[in-house]
Amino acid sequence: MTRGGRLIALLTDFGWQDPFTGVMKGVIAGIAPAARVVDLCHDVAPQDIDHARFLLRGSAAYFPKGTIFVCVVDPGVGSARRALCVEAGGRVYIGPDNGLFTEPLAEKGAKAREITNPTLRLEAVSQTFHGRDVFAPAAAHLAAGVPVSKLGKLVRDPVRRMTIDPVRTGRRFWSGRVAHIDRFGNIVTNLPAREFLPPAVRGVAVAAGFEKVLRVCRFYDEAPEGELFLIAGSSGTLEISLKQGSAAKRLGVAIGAPVEAEVW
């Protein structure tokens, strides 16, 4: 591999209206011009750490070992929260120490370091844009061959957040949430499809908004026009969908809204 040739994947809540993402890429190019940069997603719901966790958990395994993930969903930027680097499963995760890396930290052998080396960040560090000044430079230096150990010392108490998995509330009942809404309006829940769809269960009903959905379809075109249905999504979780329409608009739900599941 050529110097700086590692893959860097960006996950942020910056959107595309502002130059933030482009500036981070510019910083990376200046330090590691041979690095390849992939935009994983920049439409994380603003300040929604759990939304970012869900997207990262469902995506990281599809990237090759050695990938450096730069994840910036950082409502605490400029505060005393630490800048963190996590090594887990052969991949590296860089971002704020706010629980965003709860899932990688749970992997066997995971290591966390605080990013403190001043030579591996920009000379002037703002209080509002650590993505540009701290996280992108750290990732670029790693891509250019700097060992992870040079970033800073190991830490034993990185921040971990509560589970983003559904909670069982009764013998046949579960409480979950809307984990993501894609651009088609499909409601991506945090209910694992393999546990909530036949043959694991005989039947399932999922309530979201003011409607309960019972119909299960194998693929989108199998559904009747205008009827909500359940489907196993590509993320491995249960989705509520509407053929040729937006289930999210139909039900009036947003990311983080509750969903209730009943199985039998």
C-alpha cells in the first residue's frame, strides 16, 4: 500500500449545505494525499448520537480491515469531553468521547486512546470545529503511516451509552424505536428482523404513530398499493414501508419515535 493509501470513512451530522465536510476532506488531502475518502453519511439527525451509532453499527462490517472511521456527531464540542481513538475489530474509530463508539468498544480486544498529541492536529484548534482541527488530522496522520500509539495514552473509562436494542416489556411484547428513516420514507426500526419475522415467530404486529402494521412482505413490489407492510431491511432490522410512498410521512413519525411490537 502506498503511503497514505488507507481508506477513511466519514460519518457526520453536517449535512451538505455548509462547507464543513469539504473542509475536512481538504485537511485530509493536505496531510495524506494518497488516502481514499468515502462519505458514509452526512445526514445523521443533528446531535443524535444514537442515530449515528445505529448507522455505524450497520455499516462498519462492510468496510475492509484497516479502515479509519471519522465520526463527528459532537454536541459537546469545545467542552471537557475527550477526543477519542478506538481500535476494534481491525478498524479504527476517531471522534468525540460521548458514547458514539459504544458498540466498537464492546468488541473483544478493543482499545481506546485519548487524542492529545499536539503535532497530530492543526496548529490552531477552534472551540466549534474539532472535525476539521482534531479528528480529520488525526485520521490523516494514521493513513500516512503514523502509529496509533502516537495519538496519546490508553484510557480505561471511555464513555458508553445505553443499548440501542429493543427492550422486552412482556412475554410477547417489545418496545423499540425508529432508528433511521431513509430517503424513500422507509421506517427502519431497531427490531432485529431474524427475531421478529417468520419463521422465528408465527406472526408480528408493529405499532408506530397511530397505526398497527401486520402484513409482512418479502420484497417491496409484493405489497398492495397504499398499504403499510413490514419487511426485512438491508440493515438486518424490521422496516415499515409503503409501496411507492413514504411510510414516515403516512405515520407522521421521526427518528427516535417509539415502536411497539407484539409477537405470537
